[in-house]
Amino acid sequence: MFKDINKKFKVERLKVAYKKLLRKIRKYFSTNILFLTYLITSVFISFLLRYFTIGIINDFKAIFCDLVVVMLLGSFGYLVKPKHQFKYFLGLSIFNTFLCILNHIYYTFYMSFVSVSLLGTLSMLGEVSDSVTNKLEILYFIYLIAPLMLIVVNRFLSKRKYHFIVGKYENGKKMFIRTSLLSFICLVFLLTTLSNSEGSRLVKQWNRDFIVQRFGLYFYTANDFIQSIQPSISPMFGYDSAAKMFRDFYSDKDYTKNKNEYTDIFKGKNVIFIHGESIQNYLIDLEVNGIEITPNLNKIAHEGLYFSSFYPQISIGTSSDTEFTLSTSLLPSSSGTVFVNYANRNYETIQKKFKSLGYYTFSMHANAASYWNRETMYKSLGYDKFYAKDSFIVPEDTDDANFIGLGLSDKSFFKQIMPILEELRNSEQPFMGTVITLSNHSPFADVDKYGKLDFSITFEKGTGEFDNNGVEIRETVTVPYLENTEMGNYLKSAHYADEALGEFFEALKVSGMFEDTVIVFYGDHESKLGKKNLSLLYNYDPMTESIKSEDDPTFVSFDNYKYDLIKNTPLIIWTGDDTLKREVTDVMGMWDVMPTIANMFGFDYKYALGNDIFSDNEKLVVFPNGDVLTNKVFYNNLRDEYIPLTEEPIDTQYIERLKEYAEVRLDVSKSIIVHDLIEKEENNLERVILNEKDK
């Protein structure tokens, strides 16, 4: 009997406790409506960003991480009186919305997420503003749902005197402590449960897509902020471990030059590097309606050493990353850009190596010297002179035929540099120069100045009606195809750039410069036109004036891997004779250019991470986001998966070796850049040698 009474008493107590808990929950939800609205909408728009960019939304850890950060920031709203809390939460909501819009636009343009360290380069946006605004879509403003929802909810609550009622009994300090403490506990739980791989990726921040996918936008932004101050604080911390890794890595590296058929073949010759803006490899031999898009590039590709599987290794610094990697055979920085954030370091560069051989080194670019901080960085790279915008006659009127895209047209630019090149050649001192083109820069909008190029397709089509003999009546139909599209404009722009290149080659030929000059042409990076434009180029059906169905046997799929693999650009090493006529299909990265050129021109190097493409080393391209490409496989760091490129079986040990290979070189490159290790370690070595001599 007493047991039954006791059991009944416990049940009643549980019921009372349950009802009390329900009342507290109801009270919490009814008195924290603004906070919860801010919380839910902020997490939701971050979810939308992941969906519309990387397309991976099944990782619930990202939602949890977003929730933690948003909750922590929102907790400070409780320190504000209820009648003013709306302003605080609205301010946070607007900031989060701006963050989402900015990252969506940036991802569309650069296929990466915004870094806080890029704030130092915002002044450059004026130069490419047309490229950015050209990418704007209505979709980007879906994120406004967060502040708009908060405004609607606040108006609804204001009519019911919500703020006055809540203000009577809300203990702001207590709510702040509870909310911030909960978010802090969640944060500690999150950090202590990270796997070694996750922790490493979070700290090193090679792959921004991975961090946003796994940890959410807000956590990524907070982490990126910490990483952004690295240029200032990193040299003061972690030097010993970085230096040890540096010494261990290079002590095991074989500096012996492997001689091959190309060793020293260009010794003493001049060399001009032509930096082809946004020239992708699929342009080579591309014809549209019988129109050869790049006839001059096709010609030199078939007459010279043509590397058809050549890949830039860019991060957020785009063209400047290409210049850095080509010059140093190191990888771009994962924090900011080397040209802006680490321009005061001492690097082993191709320019300095040519100078050691007695060469005069220079760069020519008809853009402002301050763009990408080139004026400062070029001194660190070792250029003797930089012929920037002020060295050329650039029309101020953008309607001028010699003003295309961002500035001076390529045709005018090449004409203006010829007298300088002829003067340098007559000086009897060999020269090494970089010539950076400009016209083929996005948004490829100066269509009227590219020349007449008609991509419309004309063909005969049945009308569905029949004549007296039962024969279907046909009519001539013209469809626009690539006319007035981004892809069509890009092809016209590339065709113009190719014409300018052809005129430049003709001028070099007339001057007699071919006799003692080597031309190295490379595309600096992809055109960033996206999958839709590629599909339009390869999958357009003029009969239906639409994109072919995936069931069509001629349909070309652009999944994530195919899209990444088509980002390669041409690399061509050309001379005035046919001695170099060859296509090299081995995969090659921008970091392999310096070692390959070193072998051909006869200079040594110590700190290159790439290899001479004609050496016996396995061909590997490591990208700044941790992806790895070989002749056999493409490994995707974001998804931690790979696709084979041959029928040769791939085992897990091979993939693990690739991952370790990439991680080591990314770490070594970062350490050299951040800690200025080449300068400091060589100075330390000199001191050791002097001390030994003194003994």
C-alpha cells in the first residue's frame, strides 16, 4: 500500500516537474522571440549559401557550428535593454546577410570564399568592377530574407507591446551569462571532438570550401580572421618548428641536376615570358562554325614545345599567384596573397637566377604599378625594371579603339613595347622579360572592339508542311548560338588577344629577334565562366535551340571533376625553328616552370618545390586547396575522394602518399613565406660557417 502511494507521489512530482518545465520553455520562447528569429534566420541563410555555392548541405556539423557562433554573438544583445535589442539583432542580421551576399558573389567569380586578409586589396576592385557587377544575379539577394523577417517579426511584436512586457522581468545579465556559457560549452565540445585531419585543415586553411562545408560560414569567418593576422604575429611564433621542418625537408632533397636532351639548349639566349590573361587550353584548335578561335596560338603550339596538361596553381591572388609560383616554384599563401601580405620576403626566384647569369630582367604591364602591389613585389622577385602604365600611352577615353577592357589594348601594348625590346637587344646584354597582357580580362564586354566574328548558325529545317509531291518543305533558319552570351564574348575576346599576339610575333620576326630569343607563353588562369557556359559551348543543339539532354550520346558532362580538370591553360616554349616541335601530355604545374627553364638555360636552384618536367620524377601537381593531380589520378581534398584517369588500379596507399606529399609541400611553402626562412636560414648557416672557421 505504501509502495503504491509512494509510486503515485513520484508520478505526481514528475507531472508537476514536467508542467513546470513546459511553462519555462513556453516562457522562454515567448519572451525571446527576437533572439530566436535572429538565430534561426542567420543559420538558415548560411545554409542557403552552402547550397548555392559548394552544393554540399548534408553536413549537420556546419549547422551546429553556425549556431554556436551566432548564439555567442547574439548573447551580447541581452546586455541591451529590451526596447533596444531589435537594433542590435538587426545589425548582426544585416552583417550576416552582407557576409552571405559577398561570399556568394565572390565564389561565383573566384570559386572560393572571401578572406578577411583580402581587405587590403579591396582598392583593386575598382579596376575589375565591371567583372564583378557582370556576375550579379537576383539570387544573391535571397539572403535579405534574414533582416526582412526580423523587421516583420519586430513590427508584429511592437503592436502587442512585447518589448514593454519583456522589459518588466527580463534579467539581461543572467540571460547573457547563460546564453554565452552555453555557446562556450558547445564551442569547447566542438574543438575537443575535432579529428586530427579536421584540426589540421582548420588551422592551415588550404581548402576554404572544406571549412565552410564542415564548419559553416560564420565559424570559417572567425577562423579566417585569426588567420588574417598571421602575417603580423606568425614570424614571432612557431619559428623553431617551421625552421626544423624546412631544414629536414631540404636536407633530404637531391640538388643534382638530371641531364636530359634539353639541358643547356638555350644557354645565353634572351627569353620573353608572355603572360596570357585568362587563356584556357580548350581554346587551342577550337573551331566554332569553321572559325578558328586562336589560329596564332595554334600555330606556335604545333611548332614548339606544347604542354597540353599544364595547370596554374592559384589561390585567391589569381594572376599574382601565377607570377609568384612561376617565379619561385613555391605555392601561393593560404592567408592573404604573397604579393600584398608577404612582399618583403627574400625568395629564390627565376629573375634572380637570370641576373646571376648576367641578364637584364624586366616586366611590362600596361596597368597601374600599384595593382596587386607589383611595384613592391617586383623588387623582391628581382626585376631590374618595371614598365607599368606610366611607361605607355594609354588613352583616357574608354571609347577609344586602343582602350579595351581594363585599359590599353593588347595590339597597342605590343606595338609600344617593340622599340623597348629592340633597344634592349641592341645593348648586347641578354635579357629576361615578362610581358603581361590585359585585353582578355573578364567581363569580356568590349565586343564591338574585338572585330567581326559571327557565331550564329544557319541551316535548313523542316517546316512540318508538305508540297504536292509529299516532300516536306524546308526553310533556312539562323539561330544566334553563342551571340550575346558570356562564352561567345569570351571567345571573341580571346580571338582578339590571339590576333594581337600574331602581330607581336610578326614584329619580332621582322626585327630579327627570333634568332636569339626564346618565347615562353602561358595562360595565367581559367576564364571563370562556370559550368553553364561550358555546357553551352559543348552541348548546344541548334535544332532545338537548347542544351542537349544528358541522354544524348554526344552530351559532354561537366561534373565537379571534369570542371576542375578543364581549368588547365596552355604552356608553350617556342623558338624560331622547328627543333622543339613536340606535345608533352604529362601533367605539369606552374611550379614546374622554373626547374624546367633552369635546366634549359643552365642555372641551379635549391628551394624549388616543383621539378623539371623532363626529369625522372613522378609528375605531380599540388593545388593550394590540397587537391592533387597525377597522370594516374585526380584527388579531391574537399570530398576526400579521387577519380582514376587511367585503367591502372589505384590502391589506398598511393592516395595516402599523395595526401602526405601535398601536405608536406604546402607546409614547407607556407613556412618559407611566413617566416622568411630562405633569408634567415641562409644567414644562420653563414654564421655557423664563420664560427667554424674562427675555431
